[in-house]
Amino acid sequence: MITRPVLAPNASTSLYIGGLADVADGFRGSAIMESSQALLATMVQLPQGTHAGTRNRPLSNGFSVPGSSQVLIATVLKNQYGTNTIFSIQNTGSAAGDVTFDFYNTSASKVHSFVQNIQPGAAYFVDAGTLSGLGTSFNGSAIVEVA
């Protein structure tokens, strides 16, 4: 557990995971943020040392209401603009759950779908570059929903 300083109402702060001694180099996983107040978390991740050549800046958001049954991934790319999207979904509940992943192209047509069982506390990583159901290239979005 990593404790952060108390924030004033409507204040914000930044946390650089690379600066946390409690997190090992090369960490690939997920985290749970807890607060006694409503919370919105925005995550931006850039590879170390490559900021000048970055063409795509991945962004994700956490929600103030935990346990939402649906998550929208606004941009999912496979072999588009020199990148593939990688995202994770975490089960923050106390029981395993089946999660449906639906992928839609820019014409709003469902292109691919699959179901994954995720154990409590676990995160499931989706690498669009490895999903054969998206074809050789894909530009669209995803809706992820607990069954």
C-alpha cells in the first residue's frame, strides 16, 4: 500500500510510478486507488526516453463509482499509425466474473467479440496486436462489460 498526502477539495496531484521505490522495475499489472471522497484518475503512459518521437499518447480514466459493469475504450488500434493498443481490465470485486469484450470499427459495426473470466483482484491484459479477430489492421473502439 502506498499512502499519498491528503488533497484539498477539487485539488489534483501527479504520481510517477517510476519514482516509487515500492514498485519493481518492469512492473506490469494494475492498481486500486481508494479515497474517502469521489475520485477521478487519469493515466497517461509514455515509454521512457521516447517522448520526442511519440505520435500516440495513450490515455485512460478511472471512475468515481467503483464496480461499474461497463467500460468504454474510446480508441483501439491494431497496426494503425505505427502502434497497437494494449489495455487492461481489473476485477475489483470479491468473486470471479465473465467479462465480454466487443470491438467496433469506425463504422460502428461489431468486428470481434470474446468472453474472459477474470478472478477477483486480477487484471486481464488485451493486446490488440495479437487479436486475430480484428484482422490485419483495425481502427475502432471497445465496450467491455461484466456479464
